[in-house]
Amino acid sequence: MHQEYTVIEGDFVNAGKASSSVKKTLKQLNVNPQVVKRVVVALYEAEVNAIAHAYGGKVIVDIDADKIKMVVADKGPGIPDIALAMQEGYSTARPEVRDMGFGAGMGLPNMQKNVDRLNVTSEVGVGTTVEMEVNFQ
Amino acid sequence: MTLREIVDKLGATVGLGSDKLDMEVEHCFASDLMSDVLTLKDTPVLITGLCNVQTIRTCDMANLDVVIFVRGKRPTEDMVELADENDMVLICCQYSMFKTCGILYEAGMKPLY
């Protein structure tokens, strides 16, 4: 099953719509609730990042019988030092992002905790792509 | 403790889910930081002063069923609509977060960590 969603810069009202839709789909497919939670928490973190830090992007989701693959690709400033961004507590979030309850520097580390495979690629001035996979079993 | 007892102890009002007040809950978590809420193991109740649509969305993702808003914060219509879609309970109280936590802790609610 293939799903695509568009993410718009600064659109916090709709942040999480893709994750919410994926949650509904996985529940309908009777995926283990604990696995569903790991998937949607990681995807939501990535979605919020794209809205908070970039100029918009796409969420692409592919669901197979045994796993889900999620790609969140944004057009944005990129991440100059991915290893630093992966450190818990490191954040470059603007005050308005913090006002929404985010920007604590926990997003990328939390994605890593929740998924089975995480790959972050980024080019400064172009954008960032986060690829995540979670096995259902 | 039931949600009805929580509402009574806090002198709170129910913004959504008044039909679910017999739900038994044991653990609470208090935070305004949604990033922190997203790292929790399952807990039913969040106490927060952050009152925006992302509070509800975060609770949906983190499997939180009950939100207690402190300091007189009232959820907006779009928040109630989203919470309703996800069968959540929204409780509003006038007390500060500190006082809310103190009352519920004293009454026997347990911390997550």
C-alpha cells in the first residue's frame, strides 16, 4: 500500500495528519498496537521536523505485509552536522516551534529509538531526507 | 481512581468525554513539552498547561486518552473535534500544574518514572 502526503512549512495546525492517517491504516490492518505506536511516534517527529525546520516536503509511506517504510523528504536549509543533530538536547528550533511544545532536541534521537532502521541524508541549502523502516514482527 | 474522582478532587469541568468518567486510571504524567510526551511508555493521563491542537495530536500518537488542562485553559473547537475523533477525555481545572499534581499524588495517583 502506497500513501503520499504533502507537508507545508509552518503549518502546525495540520502537523500530524499524515501520522494520524497511517495510524488508522495500521489499526485497520491489525498491526500490533505497540508497533503502531512506534511507527506513528517516529513519523510524527519527522513530520513536525519538516514543518518546523524546512520549507515543506513530502511524506511517502509504503506498507508491506511485514514492514512499513516511511520517507520524509523536505526542501530546506539541510543539516550541516547530522551526528550533532542526533544528540539528545541539541536543537536549532525557533521560539514559535518551542511554543508548540517541540524543539527540545529529542526528535531525531526519538525516531532512532522507535524504528528498526533509520537513515538521514542531508545537503545544506537543499534539504533533508529521513528514511525509516519498522518491522511488524 | 476513576476520572470522576479526579474531576471532583480538582473541582474541574469536563470539556469532552463525560460518558467516560468511570474509567479507572493509575498513572499520570505532567509536562508542557510534547517532545517529552512522545518518549513515554503508555500512560492514560497527561496534565499540561499547553493548550493547542498539537497537544491533542501528540496524545493521539502517544496513546494518551485523558488530558487535564491546568490554569483555566480551555480547548478550542478544533481541539475538541480532534479529541472526539480519538475518543479522548478533556478535563479543565483552574489550579496550577503544581497544585494539580500535588492533589492527585496525595490522592494516590502514581508517577510514571
